[in-house]
Amino acid sequence: MKSTTNHHLRITLSIAAKDIRDAIRNKLIVGILIGVAFVMLSSQALPLLLKAKAQPQAFFLDPGRTALLKELSRDPSLRLTPVDSLAELQKAVGSASVPVLGLAFPDDLETRLATHAPLEIQAYRIYWASGDDLARLVTFFEEVLSRHTDRVVRLQLIPEPVYPPTEGLGFTSMIATGFILGVMSLGLILAPLLLAEEMENHTLDAILISPASSTHLLAGKALAGLFYALVASVVMFAFSWRWIAHWEIALPAVILGATSSIAVGLLIGALSNQPSSVNMWSGLAITLFLLPVFLWTSIAPKLSPGIRLALQAIPSIALSNLLHLSFSQQPSYQEVALLLGGMAVFTLVVLRLVGVRLRRMGR
């Protein structure tokens, strides 16, 4: 039994290794990999570039509508932005792509400003901000506010950090979209090209009548596609690790997202009678995967619970929602299980269809 398992594993790994090498030699595939990498890195590196160029920023809540703070918000040398409620303050801090503070001024600020006593202000912080970043922000705004109020101002950091909202636009959506572009585009483009090459070179028939079965071929192609998708994922995680609060959600989500797109890519390759049509169908599949993600924020609240649940079976939507949950404070693990399970079922069904198609081609 063990020798049989090792035999199947060796055949599968041989096919995967061959495809990995062929992909490196293929100029078209290398060009696609470079293009996907450029888009991926652009989306992941932007928050870091913004951080490097940004001046210290804070959002503030002033229930008393103090004249002094209105003047401060109009000062071009400061990035002090007013908000209207505590919920809006926390959302603004949680949605920021660079370390910021959320300053909640007391209701009786005017009364306190009439005295010369030190002024204490509560400050909210994003969960991923480093201690050094927070120290610089606290020192900067304490000095600025002390200078403008002519008294000592102390900021008290709230112990519980702020997390980004699980829905809506913001830098977390940019990160999630970068993962979808990088991981799923690779699967949808690379996997069908690997099959198309076999058909174009007339090696697919030879493989199917060799000791390698359609199952070996399917598993080997999937592993080759997964290899490149995981390489892309490692690069993206290197840029975005600080924003991920729940790795137990992010890692399986990305792996399943990559596998589901590879399955669809293999189906495209298996159904395409002419290798030249693969690029067209791959482009269409990428559009169909990405479009729902861009529209999801606006249309999801208008959908009935049943339709919303059904649409979340689309792997790109599921991956986007799972990544947003990995950024959140207290994700619903029931929702996580449903989304992961939906992606797994989708992938198995599509791979089953690919297997049926390959067996028919081998007859």
C-alpha cells in the first residue's frame, strides 16, 4: 500500500516539477508573472509609501465644538481632522493606512481651557501601530496642543486598540484586492496555459497513455500552479503581515483561494479546443472573479440573506471577506467556517469536472 502511494506521489511530483521548470522557460508565462507581480506589489507597497511620506495625523472628536479646535483643523501645517461621533472616530482610525491617533476631547473642554490645569485627552490607536510610531505621534500632538492651548496637554492611550471595519472601503480592501489579483490571476492564467502547452506540443495524449493517469496529470498541474501562487502569497504577506490579526484565517483563505482559481484555470484549459483561445477565456474569468469583489460593498446590504450567502460561494468574494475578517478584532468563526467550506466545495466540484474532461480526452 505504501509503495503504491509513493508511486503515485512520484508521478504527480514529476509532472509538477516539469511544469514549474517549463513555466520558467516560457517567455509568455514569465511576462505574465512579472505583470501580476507589478500589480500585486503596487497594491501592497502603497501603504508603506504613504507612511514614509505622511506627516503626523490625528482625527479628533470635539462634542463642544470648541473654536480653538476648529481653527486647528484649518491649520495647513497640521493634519488634524474633525469627526462627528465616537463611532466615526474609531472607524477613521481603524481605516487609516498609516499610524494615526483618534483624539476624544472632553465635553467640557471650554470650561477646562478657562483654567490653567493640565489637560488630559483620551487617544485611540490602531492595533498594528508599533510602540515607536505611537510614541512619536503622542509626543508630536502633545507638543502641538500644549503650544496652542498654552498649557500642558497629556494624551492617554486607550488600552483597547482599534481594528478596521469588516466591511467597507479602505486600505484593508486594497490589501485584499491585491491578494485576489496576485493569487487568483496567477491561477486563472497559469493553469490553463500549462494544459494548453501540452495540447499544442501534442504531449497530452502521450501523458494520458503513459503510467500517469488523468488524476496524476490534474494533481501535478494543480501543484505547479499552487507553487507559483504561494510564492506570490509569500511576497504579499511580507508586505502586509503587520495588518493581519488572525493568521489562522488568512493562511487557509489564501491557500484555498489559490486552489479554487487553479481549478477554474484547469477547467478552462481542459475545455478549450484551441490553445489560442485560452487567453481570452482566462481574461473573461478574471473579470468575472474581480467584478463581484468591487461591487460587493455597495450591493451586499441590499441583498436578502439567502442570496448574499449564495454569492459568497464565489471564491473571490469569499477570499475578500475572509481577509477582512482576518484584520478584524473578533471575527465570527462560524462565518469563517462557512466561507472556507464553500471555497473547498467549489474547488472539489470544479476539479471533478476537470477530471471527467481529461478522462474523456484520454479515450
